[in-house]
Amino acid sequence: MQTNNEKQPTLIKHPIILDTDIGNDIDDTWALGYALKCPELDIKLITTATGDTEYRARIVAKFLESVGRTDIPIGMGKPDKWKGLRPQKKWIKHYNIQQYPGAIEENGVNAIIKTVSAFEHSNKRPKIVAIGPLNNIADLLSKKPDIIHESEFIGMHGSIRYGYGAQKGNMPEYNIVHNIEASKQVFSSKWKKTITPLDTCGDIILEGKNYEKLLESDDRIVQNILENYRIWAKRKNKRSSVLFDTVAIYLAYSDKLLRMEQLKLKVNDSGCTIIDPEDGQIVNVATSWKDKNQFKKMLVDRLTSQ
């Protein structure tokens, strides 16, 4: 039994930068909500990547403003030629990026550099959590190569032994394939890297009592997620879609529920993330679960907590 004189364990808060292609697959929206509910995470910056990065920034801005987190700055990455359908545009139909009360940085990569540099004399190293294609992150490495000594990389990328739908075998994964050259640049660097490949994030679906608990919640973050999910899916659902990116958020503060392997990985010309003992760089990889059901329960409990 704990006495009043005993100290509570100190909560370690990890400074993170979230780099996201929110507004494409809906899992980024779930991941953003989850990150906001993690007391272990101190979100210093959110940057948007690929395609219409202002569209993506508007989703982030409206989400943050609606939950009272306009203390978090938003950085817009360089747009590319992605021609997606903008499936969440209805949610931001009347939202102008200029109305966001917080800081908006038009150069997302410069914003990352500035944010990381603020920790130059700190004993903490920021974690760059990338849950989309690696356009911004490759640009970051080109602009500031020594960023690898000042931060850590965490990502939702690749496939090692299992692919989409838990199919056995290595296969190309979207976040890698969208920009193979950028992925090669990041994975060939000597950065401290941790990833969740499809092996561990490719079948995270909330259903049954877990999903019902979300439907019953009046939490504003949960409401934002479900509003976007209904718009994205164009129908009501009895379960979530695959929530790939939530596992990367978990890895930003813990890996206790996962089995990790140190693997030498390389991105090949086909966009596959292959084990290459000779030419690969060491990556800390979440290759399987110790308790996936516990992760799902924890995810729901956190999202619905007041």
C-alpha cells in the first residue's frame, strides 16, 4: 500500500513531431486523436505531407481548434502531384486555414528543423513520427543531414513477413511506394529508426464492445473521429477500418505489447522493405504482437477517457 510520503512515478513526456498525410485514409485521423489522448506525448508540431498539403492542414487545424489544442503549431509540407479524392473535404467545407488561432508554418520542413533545434541543449531528443509517405522526411534529411543525431525516427512503413490482410509474404506498402526514392533515402540513413510494418499494424480493427464504447462516448475527440469516419466511409459502420497508424503512435512511447526485432532493412526498386544483412541499415521493427487485444482495449480506453 502506498503511503502519502511515497513519490508517484514521474511520467516521462516524449516530445514528438507528427508528420501525416491526413485526409487520405482515415487512420491518420484516428492516430491524431489517439496522440492527443496520450499523456506520455508532448506534441510540438504537426506537419502535413503529400498532395494538397493545405487541405490536410485544414483538417488538422479544425480538429485541434475544436478540442482546444491550438497551442500546437501546424507546418505544411511541399505539395506533390497526388490526385486523390479528398474524402474528408466535407468536414472542412466552411473552415478557412486562416482562422486557426495557433501558428501555421508554410514551410513544414523548416518548421521541423526549428522545432528539433529547440532541443539542442536538452537531454531529450524529439521523435519524428511519420505516418505517411516520406516526402517531408527525405527533404528534411537533404536540408539538415545531422538531424539524425538530434532526433529519432518512428514510422508506419513497409512489410517484412506479412502484408495487407495478414497475407503471408513481403509486399509493397503504400507509404513506401508513394515515393520510393524518398523511402530509400530515409531507410539508408544511419538514423535511429523504429517502425511498425504491415506485420503488426495491418489488421488493427475495432469492433464489438470496443467499437460500441466509442459510439457511446460524448468525448469531443471521439466525436471528431467518428464524424470524419462517417464522411470518409459514406455510411454508418459497425466497426472501424484498419487503423494502421495508431501503432506508430503507440511506439512513440512504448513497445511493451509488441515483439521487436533489430533487422537490417533496405527499400528496393519495387518499394519492398527487404531484409538485407549486407547493405541494409539497422531498424527496430515491431514484427509481431505479445497482446494485440490489450492494445485495442487500451486504445479505446484512452480515446474515451475524459
